Amino acid sequence: MSMDKSLKSKNLLQRHRNVLTRAERIAALKDTNRWTEESRPIGLPKVTHRKAAVGKKDKEKKKGTEAEAEATTEEKEQA
């Protein structure tokens, strides 16, 4: 029996969200020193939220490392 689409594991449901919760917005404001303890949590200013790309490799770097690996294996074979 297969699993229903709505019952995926937690790590598969983590993705970039455009809307932040109030607590997340306050944390972002604290990081940029725009929040003080006297500030009110109602009417918060807008906060930009960009998710950094993680795990992407450049094709050129990958090709370069593959070429180096091939060169070392050829040197070993010739020796």
C-alpha cells in the first residue's frame, strides 16, 4: 500500500516560505538591530526573507575535479 501524498515526512515538507510568522519577523529585526525591547509587536515593518541556495555545484568546478581525477588515474596507470 502506498502512502498518501498528504502524509509525507517532515523533512520533505520544508521549503521556502514567503510569509514569515510574527516571531520569525521579530527575530529577523533583532538580527538587523531594528528591534528594541520597547517596540510593539503589532504593525511590524516588512522583512525581506531570502533562502540561500544550498547544495548546488557549478558544472565547471565539477568538470575540473573530474579532469583532475582522470589525470591522476592516467598517471598511476603509466607508472
